[in-house]
Amino acid sequence: LPTWAQISILVLLLIASGFFSISEISMMALNRYRLKNLVKKGSRAAIRTDRLLDRTENLLGTILIGNNVVNAALTAIVTALAIRYFGNNDTVLLITTIVVAVMIILFCEIGPKVVGASVPEKVALPASWILSALMTVLSPLVWAANQVVMRSLALLGLSAGQQDHRLSPEEFRGVIAESSTLVPTTHRSILLNLFELENITVDDVMIPRMRIE
């Protein structure tokens, strides 16, 4: 391939690798309760995203297979360019390895994942279009990879189950307590007091007759 074509492919591979990284972190960082609310409102992107998250193993398998294939191709392209222009020797290959590692870490991993974690909803919902299509195309590979993983975990006496996203009373109390910017103080106090109802006695709520007007 001519140099311009290889450089163009290299740029596209960098973008694709960054897409997989940002999609992975944004999907995992999504607020599931807000997502469920969007689903109830009929948002198509939210419905599609929710379906993807209901099949987390397949979703992660698709992202990881795509990301690793892209990174391998990216390494091959950079190595081919380095050999063409600087020769095939140990020094060139060492420098190429370092350059590829820095490019992947900065532009395909850290950068995209920081953005994805900061604005997961803005990234995950649009990305669900592409991920849904990729999951369909890569489903045979993902199925085979998942089977190997499941059997390997079974040999080690481990199992991979779906994560339980339900909140315990204490976790729910913490969510309410941290919602100071979203819920008025009075409402937040009422909600928190609901957790204390089972500890309240009749004496706590009765007013002595002498104090009644």
C-alpha cells in the first residue's frame, strides 16, 4: 500500500481503538436508574443501550475482541512503516514498540476512558447503534470466546453471574443523602426519616393532652 493509504488506515485504527475504549467505560459507568427512566420515556437509544447491558458478557466480548483486533492491526501498520523508512533492525523495532505503546495508552486508552467516565450517557447512548451492529456481526466469535472463558472459570471453581444492581437500604439512604443538589432539603429529610419509621414508638408521635389546643 502507498504511504498515504497506510497513514490513513493508521488514523482510522486509532479512532476505532479509542471508540472501543470510550464505549466500554461509558457503558459500565452509566447510571442504571436514570437509564431505566429514559427507557420508560420511550427513548430508542436508551432502550437499545438497556438491551446491550442486559447481555453484559456479550457486550464486553464484542468490545474486547474489536479493541484487540484493532490494536494488533495498528501495531502491524506502524511496524511496517518503520521498517520501510528506517530499516529492519532491533533498534527500530524497539523504538516502534515504545511509540505504539505510548500512542495506544494516551490516545486509545487513558484519554477516551477519562471522557467516557465523565459523560457516560452522552457517549453510551449514541455508541449503542454501532455496538448493536458489531454484536450481531461478531456474535459467533463472542459466543466461542465466552464458552472458553466459562469452561475455564468452571475448572477453577468460579462462576460469572449477572451483577445485582439493586440497592440495599443503607445504599439507598446514601444515594438520598448525596442528592443535595437535586432534592430539596425538606423532601430529602422526609425520605431519610422514612428509614426510621420502624424504630419510632407511639410516644414519639403523640402530643400530651396538656399541649393540645
